[in-house]
Amino acid sequence: MLQRPLLQVQNLSHQLGEHRVLERLSFSLEQGEFVGLLGPNGAGKSSLLRCIYRYYRTSAKTIALNGECLQTLSQRTLAQNVAVVLQQPESDMSLTVYEVVTLGLLPQGGMWRALTQEQKQRVHQALMDVGLCNLQHKPLAQLSGGEQQRAHIARALVQQPQLLIMDEPTSHLDIKYQIELMELVRSLKLTVLASFHDLNLACALCDRLLILKHGQLVADGAPKKVVTEQLLSDVFGVCAKVSDHPQQPDKWPLVQYFYGYQRHQHDG
Ligand SMILES: Nc1ncnc2c1ncn2[C@@H]1O[C@H](COP(=O)(O)OP(=O)(O)OP(=O)(O)O)[C@@H](O)[C@H]1O
């Protein structure tokens, strides 16, 4: 029997004010896939992710989770199944790391009563997974950007979601943190849809890439298939050389950019 996709997006369009930000998108995510969402500024990445975690309401039947229409799921069912990590949320800075991570129990009805042994264990395990046990009693505000993001990922882990959505989770982190954090997420074997700006990082981490341009899905496939010099020129407007990454030549393309755009613009 064919397995049902975890997430199915079918003919999704979305309008913000006068602006049509998503245009008839269709794709699905299989259980366990790690999928990168790429595209230039304004392409519609955040808008698409917002539709999927239901920050934006969309028309019925355009998004299904486990075969059920996203719009009809209760808030609780949605929160039990979908966790979201955004870039640098600042709302919970006064909480300690432990408290932030415990927030992940909310969808299961935790937090408002004493934690059960099982819940405490789950929080502890998540703190271990992200390597934050030693900082768990510190306020979030006293942590570095990378450590804060780890705490948010631990919160998402405690939620035990089927789908983890990440909107540019690494954009303020240095390159080592970016790699470390995303390799950590990858090792957790969740289904992940994450937006990126760093093409090389996305190529090395993702099973599959979705490329957006002007709200349309212009490519969907393995990094090696999708990332071509033509696509980089057509979608991102850059001139680049694409070769094989020395570490994984069969799987990972390596993008090297050429510079001098300012001069070309002036040269007309
Ligand atoms: N509230 C809004 N009302 C009208 N248009 C909006 C609104 N929010 C975003 N947009 C527009 O929707 C388009 C898509 O924006 P979105 O944030 O989804 O792009 P993005 O690919 O995530 O961009 P970036 O890489 O810059 O974060 C942009 O042209 C943006 O100007």
C-alpha cells in the first residue's frame, strides 16, 4: 500500500492585500524528508511556511496534514503535530532555558500542572539533544544567538511534532553554528521544511529542495538535479559556477559565485 504523504499542498495560492504572494503551488512532503525552501528575497518563502503553520488561513483543501484538511484541525491537534522555529523570536527572553523548553509541552496540556516524570524526562532528553543541560537555568537573554536557537529547537523537540518548520533559523548565526545546528536537526530524523538563504548549506543538508520565484514553484528535486548555473542565473540573478562538492561529489553540488555586479550594472 502506498504511504500517504505527511503534508500535501495542492494548488495553493495566497493573497496579501493587493499582492498575490503564492501562485498555484503543489508539492508534498513524505515522512522523514528534510526539505529546503529557497528563493530570492520576496519570493514567498515565509508566506508559504506561514500558510503551512496556519498563521495565514488558506482556502479549504489546499493543504492537508496526514490526509486531513489543515483548516479543519483543532488548534491543539495542529500544535501537537507541527512545531515552528523562527529566526530569533524575542518574546520569551525573560524565561530560563528550562522554561522555554517546557513550553513545548503546552499542546499536550502540560505546564499548567506539575510535570509528570515522563514529561520531565522528555524535557531533559531535549536539553541533552541540543547540548544545553549546563545552561538550563540561565535566562534566555543571557545566551548567545546560537544557544538561543538551540533552546527553541529543544522546545520544538519536546513538542514531539511530526513536522518541523523552520524559517531562516540560521540567518544570524556564524557558519560553525549554522552547520552544527542544522546537522543536529537533521540527526533527529524528523520531517523538516526549512527556508535557507545559503545555497551550499541547503545542498549539503537537504534531501530535496523547493525553489520559489515570484510565488511560484520553479524547481523541486534533489540538490544535484535542481541547482544548476542556469537556475542560479534565472532565479537568483547571479553568475556562478556549479561543480561537485569534494566531500560528497555524487550528492552535493558546490556553488561558487562570481562577483562584479555593480560594475556590470553601471556598464549597462
Ligand atoms: N502583510 C503583507 N501585505 C502585503 N504584502 C506582503 C505582506 N507581507 C509580505 N508581503 C509581500 O509578499 C511577498 C513575499 O514575502 P515573503 O516574506 O513571503 O518572502 P520571502 O521569500 O520569505 O522573502 P525574504 O527572503 O526576504 O525573507 C513580498 O513581495 C512581500 O513584500
